[in-house]
Amino acid sequence: MITVKSIKKEYSKWDWQAGKHVPFTEEMTMFTLTTPGSTYAIAALESGYLCHVWYGRRTDDEDLSYLLRLGENPYTPKVNQRDMGTFMDTTPFEYPVFGTGDYRESAVRICDKNGGTSVDLRYKGYDITDEKPALEQKLEDCTVTLPSTFADKGKSQTLRIYLADAHTGVEAELRYTVFEGSDAIARSAVITNRGDADVDILRAMSAAMDFDSAEYDWHTFNGSWARERILERSPLHHGKQSVDSIKGESSHQSNPFVMLTSHNADERTGEAYGFLLVYSGNFTATAEVTQHKRTRFVMGINDMDFSWRLAPGAAFAVPEALMVYSDRGIGQMSRTFHDVIREHIIRGEYKDKPRPVLINNWEATYFNFDTEKLVSIAEQASKLGIEMLVMDDGWFGHRSSDNSSLGDWYVNEDKIKGGLKALVERVNALGMKFGIWFEPEMISPDSDLYRAHPDWAIQTPGMPLTQSREQYVLDYSRKEVRDCIYSQMRAILDNANIEYIKWDMNRQLTEVCSSKLPADRQRELWHRYVLGVYDLQDRLTRDYPHILLENCSGGGARFDAGMLYYSPQIWCSDDTDAIERLKIQAGTSMCYPASAMGAHVSDCPNHTVGRTTPFATRGDVALVGTFGYELDVTRIPEEDRNAIPAQIEKFKKFNPIVRTGDLYRLWDIFADNTFDAWMFVSKDKGEAIFTAVQVLGRPNCHSRLVRLDGLDPAARYTNDLNSEVHTGAALMNCGFIVDLQGDFRSQTVHFVKAE
Ligand code: DGJ
């Protein structure tokens, strides 16, 4: 719910020259966003400054203006202009500007026609709508809709606050959306040039937030290839702590999701604020502890190497950020994110549908496959209950290793003998669907495409191009480049019954410069590139609504909410080892739902870490995600092969709860990596699945008591392990006994409410 109130109050301030208190009145407009568990308040002062008043635990008090402490602040603009600098550098601002005395992190920085970079945004008005507005970026040759939350009419409310800068004519429209029944709040902005001269946006953040304290822990998700989204937590300290990407994608190394929590916060208790950027390119998130031990937080497109020219009349769409507050710990914050992503970000036919159990040939064959090999895998897989064969990298051009053919999206008939249609028909005849891999953003130096269009690779004239995995990045800011790739993809998709696409992206951007942009607009390329990717994924998902799209980037380097707008699932990591996956999946689950996490059972010794784990454990860990196989089913041990039908049956039985239910992490794998446990509870609390993984066995008294969560305390639950019946209260307050022997062992237990 959003309310707007005009508040007029008497204050007094101490006038040190007069040596007495001077009375004054302030009339402000107070905007209050109320969600089931949180309140967010903003005030527009008479002077036009838009101040941040409160974000946190829900309070239904109508007047939170006292939190601004206007009388206490000696530099309230209404009554004291003589030291505006101090007012600017200490006041909590809603969308802080650069250049007028606020030296903390700013939300917006704009270069005017004289080269000045100061801007002064003041309140002009507001409106409220119950239709969620789309975020659209108009480009020269098309309009791109940015990924953002959506909602049915009447199921959300959006507040738009308008601010304007008199000297440039720049207007900022700040958008805030609340959703029925959700504790998530979406924020974005649209910056429009209503002046008569060009301006350059140098920084435009999606969210800014001033906290009254610095007593928080800062949580980020860091890693590298095959080790994505490993949680790191530390108390805030003076100065700035930030996480970012300048690689052109959200990256393996960091993720556009951060949390600020109370020091005592854990899964079940304490305060947690989560901030998630709905964007897939360069980003930054910074928490700055200021001189008075308060905290300013900002998040948005990374302003490093960024600028955007705004001609008179033009507008810039600032990507959306999602914020969630929980006073019931990190777990509750995660569940709110899972719900809002599942309901308001993920779209398309597979939004609420079970995904087919797939087998992907990457770890089975790498580049070494042909039609017969793929059919032999499919024949075996179909008998075991696997529902889809995915042909990974290596089927096109003359690619037989990673050194060629990206950009040549025609079938290599030396490998796919008889053509793709014939292969797909054979797979379909086995009762299986067929999926295919593309890496549409890339170009190999050894490709017909590069020989014909060397300028299509992103490059800086006069410099050698940096190769990574022997490939270059296509200039996706250019529509003709996207069109060419898309028409090649269409030819493939229209030629055979393809029901799934894995869209991969295996390198980061370097020598960023486009032959299509003038010198003084090259800093737009990073963002234009991402818009180009969005444009193509949008066309693809519109034209082929029945195809299940899975995004991927060298594993999980583009696991972000921007990508989830197009694909309901993303490949989580190239590390398929069940034990490594515990941290990767736990980190990912902090805000992304299990329904989105690409997870497969692979062969052992694991190709990334060389570890051997039981087949059952690999299955139990992959159950937390989309589930599938990444192995040569014709060559794995017979015992493992024989276990597949039962594993799939288990997946089918439990996936509805995993896909739609509530996740409770029961162990902190980041603090104690010898054990892990989690559970998913159906929304009606009627059933739950519980999984425990014992990484390392223990001598003597080895069983563990694990406190369950999310159950109905008064209900009685039976389980399929020992058929005992216990109340939810006993299972949650006292615990459930996990008695596993040995290393890398796992157990999945089904709890059902007894009648
Ligand atoms: C990286 C992906 O993460 C892998 O699953 C695989 O598709 C390779 N790329 C293929 O090149």
C-alpha cells in the first residue's frame, strides 16, 4: 500500500548567533510504502529536497517525520542557508546528487553543456498507478524493454516521484513498486533531458539508501570460475566497501546481490536487508560508512567507464533494483526474493511448469561426438526415464575444439551426419525432446563470419584484440550484427523440432569500442551491449515461446535477475561436484529460487575437482535445482545407471515442493563445511522434503540433531525414513536425527502431515 500525506509541523532550531531557539514550520509531503512486514518512507521538504526517512520493520504510525530530526539539524535549509554544505553532507537523501556538497556516494552525476558535473534535483510532484510500468530504453533503431518486475493490474502499486534540476532541465522520475502480499519493493528511475542542450549521464544508480547506523554486516557473493557466489560476511567499517563487475557481465567473481544485516542475524533471527539488481552487465554496490557512523548504500550500473548522452527530449532507463527487508532473519529475506522472482520476474511457458529431465553431452563427450554417439546416449537415456537430450558445444561450423566457428551457426554435417532434422527426429522417436547449445554473442577469429566482418568484433582500432578461449565478442550494440546472428539461429530452430536452448557466453569484454559509435559516446557501449543481448533474448522468447531457454556463462557468470526475465533457469556452475555445489547452491539460494538453478548429476571422479562421491549424493544435491544429467550414460558404472530411474522418480515426486515451496537452510555450510542440511516446505505446510549431506563422517556419537523449520508446529508429521510421527514443534524445536556413516553421504527425507 502506498499513502501520501501532507504534514505540517512546528519546530525550533538553535540559532547560535542569536543565542536562542528560533521557531519555524515545515510542510512536507510524506510518502509511505507499506508491505506486510516493512515500511519505507520518503519526505519531500518545502525546499524540494527529497529525504529518506525510514526503511525497516513495519510501523503503521502515520507520521514518521520526526525521524528527520529537522529541529536538531542545525542546517535545515528552510531556516539556514549559510551552511548548506553541512546540510548536504549529513542529511539522508533519497536520490543523492553529486556536486552540491554531499560528498558521500551519489546516485546521480550529470555532465552539463559546460562540462560541469553538478546537479541539484528538487521535488516537483508525484503520481500513483496500479499498473506496473515497463522500463523502456529507446535507441536509434529499436526500443529495448529492460528486464524488470511485472504484475497484473491491481496486484501492485507504483509511486512515481518527479525531481528536476533547474540548470540542465534534467528530470528524474523515481519509481517504487510494492506487490500484493510481498515484502519486496522494486525501485528504478527514468532520467529525461527536458533542457535544450545535450547532457551526459555519468552515474545513475538504481537504488540509494541512507541508514542511521553502521552496525551492520556486509554480505557479498564472490568467487571465480567453478566457484561462484561464495558468501563472504564482514562487519561494516569506515570508508567504502564495494562489490562490482567491469567485465561486461555480472561475472563469476561477484554477483549483483548484496545483503546488509544486523550483526546477530542468522537464518532465523535478526534483521536483513537484501538488494538485488535486475541487470546483467557492469554493476556496482557500495556501502559507505560516513563521518557520523551512518551508512549510505548505492547500487546500480557501474559508473566506471560509463556515460550516456542524453539529447534534449531523450530519456535513460535506469535498471530496476529489488529490495527486501526481513526482521525474521536471512532465511525469510531469501524466501521473499524467491517468491518475487518466481512470480514477478520469471515469465513464459515454463514459469510454473516442471522442466524436463535432461541429459547434456558436454561432460560426456566434450567436442568429440557425432550423430551416432548422441543417439546412443539418447537410446540409453530414454530407457531410464530421461526426457530430453541437449546437444552442447561443437555441432556447428567446423568446430572440433574451442578454437573456431563461433558465428557460423550452420550444422557441421561431418559430425551431425544426415543433418540436424534427422538427428532430432531420431531423438524424438525415442520419446525424448531435443535441445541445443548456442553462444550467440561470440565470434571466432577462425570463422566465416569474422572473415566477412572483422569489424563486428568489439575492438579498439590500432590495438591487438585480446583473445579469451580463442574468441572475440560481437558488437551487440549493432542491430545488423544481432540480426545476422538471429537469422542464423532461426534457420536452425525452424529446421528441426528444438524444444530447449542453452545460451552460453564464455568470455568477458575487452578493448571496448564500437565502430558505430562516435568517439565521445564510446562509454555507452558496455550498456548498449547488454541492451543488445536483452533485445535478442526478447525476440527469441517471443518468437519461440515453447522453447525452454537456459542461460549460462562459462558456468554461472551471468546468474542474475536480468537473465531470469528471459530464461526461467540458469546454469549454476561448471563445477558439478556434489560437495563443491553445496556452497555454490547455498550462496545462489540467498536470493535466487531453486527453480532457477541449473544442477546436474555428473560422472566421477568429478571433472573439475577430481573427487568421487556416491551417485545418490550427487542426485540429492542436484534435486535442489532443475535436475538433469551431464555424463555419458552408456559408460558410467552399471550400478549408477541402474539407480537413475529411481532418482528420476524421486525428482518427479519432490520437484513440485522444490520448485514452488519455501526453502529453509538449516546449516551454515560457509561456517561449518563438514555438513549441510536444508528443507523445502510446501506453501500449505502439508509436506516437506529434508536433505542432509554429511561431507565428513565423525567417530562415535556421530548422529546429529538438526532443527527443522517452516513446519506447522501444531501438526503431526510422519516421515518416509523411519515412519515415526512427531509434531512440527518437536521437529523444529528439538530436531530430527540424522545418522549418516561415512564421507559424502546424503539423505533425503519426505515429511507429510499426518491426518
Ligand atoms: C561453458 C558451459 O558452462 C558448459 O556447460 C559448456 O556448455 C561449455 N561452455 C561449452 O563450451
